[in-house]
Amino acid sequence: MSRVQTLSALVGSRICHDLISPLGAIGNGIELMGLSENASSPEFSLIEESVQSANARIKFFRIAYGMAREDQNISRAEITSTLTASARGGRLSYHWDVEGDQPKSTVRLAFLLFQCLETAMPFGGHITVQDEGGQMVVTAEAERMKIEPELWENLTARRPHTRVSAGHVQFALLPEVMSEGDRRLALQISQGRITARF
């Protein structure tokens, strides 16, 4: 990992770490307010849902964009709870069909890939992850997909370009992280379905 990539990952970890504490405090405050008579108001529900959504995204981003040491593992419970929380109230659903703890570096690749898949599934869909003989297989299915060919070609190109917008940074980062781990991504894109193996 280059110095710039290491610093970027550390910045991601630091931002997520610093935001988790205040968001947790806000969440605790919301729970206490929930004991009052005003807890059933639409305004209160909106704030509560917003805090839950922000907490879920921060946890997701911490895995996707933070540091991942070689000896670090993530439990299946943490992976599934993070995905369930991220999907709550949204159009995407996840099914992590992989048993046991996983190296954080592998989960990071999967989460970055999920972010890529989100851009292709703006109307919702379902993402499944399986382990086939030590190879991770991620399948995304949706009735309608929006594929931007240049972005997806970037993921498997021998020399990926990095000219992407902030909203598509995952398409630049994923090939770099794959390369660092000496892994290759194989993609199959068809009508209503994307299958990725790594």
C-alpha cells in the first residue's frame, strides 16, 4: 500500500471514529426523549430514523474505507448487523451467506463492491454473498439496472483510470485494493443481474 493510500485509509478511519461517538450520544438522547409524551410525533420519528441511518452508514464506511490490517477479522454477526442496518428503510437488501469470521481485508473488498452495485441499482434490488471454494461470489439482482460502462470497465482494466467523481470514488479505490491483495475481480453483467467473483 502506498503512503498516499495508507493516509487516505487512516483519514477514513479517523473520520468514522470521530463521528461514531457523537452520533452514539445523539442516539442515547433520542432514546431518553422516547420516554416522553412527544415521542410519537412525526418530527421525533424523522430524527430517530435519521440518526439510525447515519450510524449505519458510518459503520459501513468504516469497513469500506478504513484501514484493514492483515491479522484483523470481522465476525459474521458484525457483518450481517451492519448490512441489515444499512438496508433498513432503503430499497436494497443483503444476504451474507458466508459462515464464520472473515478477514477485514476481504470484507472491505465486498463492501466497496456493494457501493459500486448500489450505483447500478438505484431502484432497489437484492445482493447475495456466498463463498464458493474460498472465492467470494457476489450476485446482485434487480428488475431495473443503470450501468455506466466506463465505470464498470474500470474495475477489471489492467490499467484502471482514476478520473471519477466523489460519488464514484469506490470505482477507483476497489481496483487498487484488489491489486494490493493480489486479487482479481471477474465480472458478468447481464440484464437485471451482476455477478462478481474475487
